[in-house]
Amino acid sequence: MAATIWKGAISFGLVNIPVKLHTAAREHDIHFRQVHGKDQCPVQYKRVCKTTGKEIPYDEIAKGYEYEKNKYV
């Protein structure tokens, strides 16, 4: 069943018509995860600084463009 995204009513004089608005399509994509072939455990990715080798928290990561070697904007 599609999710209702809006409920309301249309009135014409003394006639009140209930209306529901549903989504037109739903996503049915299959999402694969990478797993280790031997024991079928999911593979994790860690955010690691190349310079220090330490794991970086997500809130300390920014996006940048390298315009020269090792120089970012």
C-alpha cells in the first residue's frame, strides 16, 4: 500500500468529499553490501588520515578540491 502524503477534503456547497494524496511510485531497488567471502561478514570502511594514520570522526571531515599537489580549496 502506498503511503498517504496528504489528507484533506474538497467542499462544494453542502457536499464534502474526502481526499487522500498517495505517492505515485515506490523505490524497489535492491541494495547490496560488500561482504568477506570466507565468513560472509560485512566489510567496514574507516575514515583514516593519511598523515597520522588515525581514524577521523565524521564531523571533522570536509570536502575539498586539489588544485595543486597537496593543496586543497
